[in-house]
Amino acid sequence: TQTLVQAIGARIPARRRLAERLSTVHAKRVVHQMTVENVMGGMRGMPSIIWEISETHPTGVRYHGKSLDELEAALPKWPGSAQISPEALLWFLYTASIPTQAELKYFAEDLMRRCQLPREIEDFIDSLPTTLSPLTHMQMTYSALAKYSKLAAAVDNGVSKANLWTYALEDALDITSRSILVISRIHNNFYGKDRKIKPRLDMSGDLAKNLAICMGRSDDFTFIELTRLAWVLHQDHGANVSAHTMRLVSSALGDPYSAISAGITAGTGALHAMAIENSLAYNKKMVESLGLNPSREDIEAYILRDIQAGAVLPGYGHAVLRVADPRLAWVRRFIKEYPVPPPANGKAPTTSLDLIQRMHDIVPDQIRTYLPKVKNPAPNVDALSGSTMLAYGIEADFILMFMANGRGMGFLCQSIWDKVLALPIERPQSITMDRLLAKL
Ligand code: MLT
């Protein structure tokens, strides 16, 4: 049984040697011919960021070369759970090795030992007005927590570059662990004030179980399983907008708490994580307009109207994927396997998972017909993940926090390797359009 630090340490010499070889022996080799299309197109298709933990291919993400399906078979599960364990995936992302059951247990215990918030941060969270969104609370809390960064202190104290990764790892594990206290405290301020939850953490439980304890849902097995799934599915997808934002902050030696705060901000874009909430809102409007079980013709006419009006269909298309997002199949499987609870207030549901899944078959054909230039009309995970969380009792304004938390955890694994490999500050050359034209 090794500790996480030992498992990361075992990989370091070979990865540093490879980085050295790439930066010296191969430094001047050409990997990609940059076209005007790359420059005008938001750097799409340009392999220009080292991402140690995964690669997103047109057919889906692979973590250290493995698909989610392969990892499901290989990674140890948390006792009693049918989902991939987020902690097991984290271990794998950090180390590229499959943890043993004992290593998973030890890792989870280490995370739980770190699970506390400074008093002033608790007071800070409690002082935030609930007229601001929960996501804003989360973003501000991480900014406030930056003062506790061990990496920032190490940078101030002049610790050598080669050793900074150990401090970054300390922050990464503290953040991963503390995140459940941040989310649940904000949640209780919004929705649980009258419940007076006094959580007693289960020090031998995993993070999902302990989040449920802190949110007063410890008996809700489905919620715990869904939390595990959400953290796994959103943990990493390469250099997407939120992860890239965190990487950018971190490349300038910004501390991990501030990087997470920036990543949350980046996620609020409608073309990124906000698509999760927007696709939920889209479904709600469709149910209002067509009812819960419309005909195929009605759905087609409704979507066509939006396509012709130039509206964004949230949850469709992708910058990298060219097929339906494999992560979507995991959400669909969850819905099949875990019965959806009836709406808490006894009223008719305002959204329909069934309708969303029927749309997955209809929308791509319509986009292909009416917007033939779109390279990938298939649905991605955002098309269903948020509505699923809502259906299982996660409040609409908390859904993005689950995504953000998974994404933050995953990025932190990458950020350790940025430090191990001493990757430089990111600073692309900017260019005016006139200058670009003059170069042709
Ligand atoms: C994500 O996981 O953040 C989305 O699929 C977006 C992306 O990968 O660019």
C-alpha cells in the first residue's frame, strides 16, 4: 500500500525526463501547421497545451489512455456503491495507477481528516446575502480561502520550483476535502436554515456520503450515488473553458483556491457549464408549451422554430467531440437504474427526462438538415445532467455547484503535474487581424 505522495513520486522521474527530452532534443520539431482557421477559431484543433491526465478525442475523453468504461472495470468501487468512486478516479488521475482497495480507503481517510473550515470562513459564508446566487457564494468563498493556501506561503517563502508541487498537492487535497463543507454550508443557508443541521462527519465514509450527511440527506442513497456520478463525469475533459481558466491562473503561480474561484466564474458562460442550467430551462419551457408527452411532430416543429430563429440549443454540439458524448450514456444508465422520485411538492413535474431523451434522437437530424455547417449536432452530457439532478431533488440553483466541484477536483490533479514539470506561464502571442492578413 502506498500513499498518494509516494504514488505520484514514483511517476515523477520518468515524466520529468520526458518533459526534458521534449523541450531540448525535440524542441524545434513541427507538430502542427497553424492555419488562419486555428487563429480565427478560438484555437480549435491546436494541440498546444500539455495536459497530463487526459486527452479529449473526437470520440470521447480518455484518462491516461483509458475510457470511462475501461475504468469502471478497473477501478475499485466504494463499498456498497455501483458508481465509479470519484476518489478512485482522482487517485488514477493523480498517479496513472489503479489504486488498491486499501489505497482508496487510506486516501479517503486522508481527505476526511482534512475536512474542516476556518471559523472566519464559516462566518464569511453565513454573512453572504441569499439574494446572490449559490454559485456566487461558492466563487467568493474560494477567493476568501486563498489566504490559507500552503502553495502561496511556499512561493512567498522562496521554496524551490522543484518542490512546489508538494505544497500544491496539500492545497489540492485540502480543497477537495473542504469542498463538501463549502457546498453544504451554502446549501443550508439557502434551503436548510430551519433544519439546524449539525453534521457528524463519517470519518470512514467517502466525500459523497459526507456531503449527504452535511446536507441532511444521509439516508438518500440515490442522492449519494448521483453525487458520485456527477463528480466523476465532470471531473475532467481536457482544456475546456473552466479547466483552462484554472490552468491559466495556476500557470502564473496563482494559488489553487484562486484558480478554483476563477474556474467557477468561467463556468457561468452560456457556451460552457451554464449550458447545463440552460438546457434545463429549455426543457421546462418546452413542457410548459407542449405538455409532458407531445407528439414527435410537435417536438420537431418546436425545435425547428428555435433553429430558424438562430437560438442556441443548449447541450448540443461540442468543440472537440464529433459523436454523441459518451458521458451522456452514463447519465441515461443512471436514470434507468435508479427510480426517479416523485416531485417533492406532489405537483405535476415541470421538466421531463423522457422528453429530453426523445429530443436526443430528434435534434441531431434537424441540425444536420437545417444547419449543415455544424460539425457535431449530437447531444453532450450537459443536455441531460442538470435535469437529472433536478429530478433527483437537487435544487436548480445548486446543480452547477456539483459540476464545478467535480471539475475543480479534476483540475487540481493536473495542476500538480504542471508544477512537477515546471510548465511555464501561459502567454500566447496576440495578433491583430491586419497583421495576420499581412503575414499571408
Ligand atoms: C466539459 O466537459 O466541460 C464540456 O464537454 C466542454 C468541453 O469539453 O469543452
